[in-house]
Amino acid sequence: MNNGKSVDFDKHQISYQALAESVRDLAVDYQGDTHALLALLRLLEQLHREIRDEFFVKTLPDNRQALYALLKDIESEGGWPYIERMKIRALLANIEVETSQEKSAGC
């Protein structure tokens, strides 16, 4: 919403970038460690839930005009934030590849 709030976002953009960089650095540090990366993903999901439930919900509009403006902003700025979970099939794909390689190698 461009009602002065973008100035606040711009002011905090450096903090957001630093936070994103810290998370990326952790992911790089944990590269190859499935359990640590899974813990990081769980933490990010938990933070998403906390921010949504404890802070964001309290700021939702209480009239139609403000709701319309929020929905318009969500649509124009990239949609609703969503943390996608990996599908079981994607996890199993690695096992299927490994199994087929073992069969072709004669194990």
C-alpha cells in the first residue's frame, strides 16, 4: 500500500537484506547436512507462523476500503507469502534414482 508505508519498508530494507543474507549464510554453512537444513526450514516456517498469527493478523483492515487497498497491494507486489513444503514424491525421487543406479551397477 502506498500510503506512506513504503517509506517505512524502504527504511528497513537494509535490515531485511541483512537478515536474508544471514539465513543464506546459514544455509551455505549447512550445505550437505540434511538435518541442519531441515531445522533451518522448520525455524523459518515457525517464524512465518508467529509473525502472521501474533503480529500481522492484528494489523488487518477493519473496513472495506482498507481491505481493498491491502488486497490490491498484495496482488501488485507479488501475492500472498507462502512457505511451500516439499512433496513426498520429490523426496522419493532421490531414492528411486539411487535404486536404479544400484541396479544398473549390478549391486
